[in-house]
Amino acid sequence: MVPGAKEAVVIHYASPYYDPVKAHEYYMRTRELKGRRSATQLNDEGKKVWSYTKNSIKDNKSSEVEEEKNKRDKKISEFRAIAAQAKKQITENLKALNEQLTKRNTEQKESVDAGKNSEIEKLMAVKIPTGLSKEERAQLVAERKEKIAKIRSTASGTKQSLNSGLKQDKSVASLDAQSRRAQVSTELKTVVEAARQAYTTAMANLDSSYENIYQQEFDKILSEYKKVSPKKKSSSTTSKSHPLSYYIRK
């Protein structure tokens, strides 16, 4: 690099799951280890032994990886099933509560109607005295009608108030159920993320563990099947060669 020149920075893949510094450290570490496991250091028999051993280790690792995946998937499935059941229970509870509220409202309105009808019947049971003038009789009838209308109006207002209360109660219950379902979803997200993180950690531990196993086995094989390079013959002092004419002259 030219002195004083700035090193170019290249922006690559970015993700919350990707740490470029740790990734580089892992690459350099495994590159160094894998470089130490070069099969070119082994003789022909050693290469066969290493190939078989390496595949056996790989199969064992794959089996453990699959086991960890199954454990993760099983946990997540269980968490989701629990969450689904919890949400279902919340919905069923809301439905039951709404039915109770509706039933209570109906009974209250029926009670209002019963009271209204009772009061009207009492008024109607009062007979208008005989011997009254037409005007006096009309006045009493008008007063009775006014009282009945008032009773009916009061009853109607009471039932409207009950209906408004029912609507409000159901709205509160619905919002509460919605909040509970949201809480279940949040808790599910948390435990699922924890399960995935545990899997990621388990995978990192497996990678590290098997990296050591690979290296240990390779070192054992290398100690027994190391390739022996042919020794170079040391150059001995050779007699000085002379042209044929040298011997003829001599």
C-alpha cells in the first residue's frame, strides 16, 4: 500500500446475526487448523485412514446436528401449541362472558318490562267514576294516558341504558381478551427466540468440539502415517572430467 493512502472499505452483508470481526476470527482460526490437517502430509495408507476417519466424524457430527435441530423444533412446536391453547381459552372465556352479559341484560330488561306492565295494569285497573261530565272524564283519561306514556318512556330509557352498559361491558371484555392474546404472542416470540438462540449456541459448541476432534484424530494418524520424503543424495566430490583429446595426448 502506498504510504499515506487510505485503505478502501468494502461494505458487505449486514445482519444482526452476523459479526464481521468474530466471523474473521473464526475464519482465521479454522483456516489455521484446517491447514494443519493437509492430507499431503500423509502417506497413501494414511490418506485412506484419514478419509475414512474424517467421514465417520462428519457422520457423527451430522447426527448430533440433526438431534439438536429436532430438539429445537420440538420445543418450538410445544411452545406454539401452548400459545394456541392459551389463545383458544381466552376466546372461549370471552364468548362465555359475553353470553353471561347478554343473558343478564335480557333478564334485566324483562324485569323492567314486567315492572312497566305492572304499573300500567294498576293504572288501568282504576275505574273512572261514573256521573262525571264529558269534560271531566276526558281529563281523567288524558291524565291516565300521560302517566302510562311516562311509565313506558322511563322503561324505554332504562332498557337503553342497560343496552349501552352491555355494549360497554362487552367492549371492555373484548379489549382485555385482545390484550391477553397479544401478551401470549409476545411470550411465545420470546421463548421461540430463546430456543433458537440455544440452538445457535449448541451449534457453535458442536463446531468447536468437532474441530478439536478432527484435529486430535488427524494428529494421531499423522504420527503413524506421516509421509516420508526421499532423502536427497549428498553431492560427493566427482572426478574432474577431461576431453577425449586430453587422454590421447597423454
